Amino acid sequence: VRAIGNNGGEKRRGIPVVKQKGPPQAKSRRKIYLGREGYCNMPVYDGAILGAHARLDGPALIEQPTTSILILAGQDASVDDYGNIIVTACTR
């Protein structure tokens, strides 16, 4: 899946979230089936409690009340000041 669009950048409005204190802690681990790659035992995070500037390296799963976000190996996720989760391909 590929999505391209204007996310509003600096003009984005919303309610700021509290800054993350320390590294995010996984609430559990789960085996997730990834097709040809088979099963991957990955950390599961509660998206509702991730703070601003939290950062996660894939593979990981973020669960929220209305969705789940899969972060694959080679990707990372960061939380902006308004709680939006931004997934990017790692450049390291």
C-alpha cells in the first residue's frame, strides 16, 4: 500500500499530546503472520498511550481502539506533537 498526499505539515491542527517519557514499553509480544516471511514474534504497543516524539523500530504492531498499525522490518514509526503516527522507511 502506498499513500501520497498533503498531510498539512506545520499547518496541521489538533490537540497536542503529552511528550513521551522514556522509551515506549511494549504491552505484550505476539506472533504475526507475514506471508512468505512466515511468523514474526514482535512487540505490541498501546497506541493510545504513546506520547509525542515516541519512536519505534519495526517490526512492531501498534494497537489503537479503531485500528492496528503494522510496522515492518526496515520501517520506523514516530508520533508527532498531535498524536499522528508517521511510518517511514529507515534510511540507516
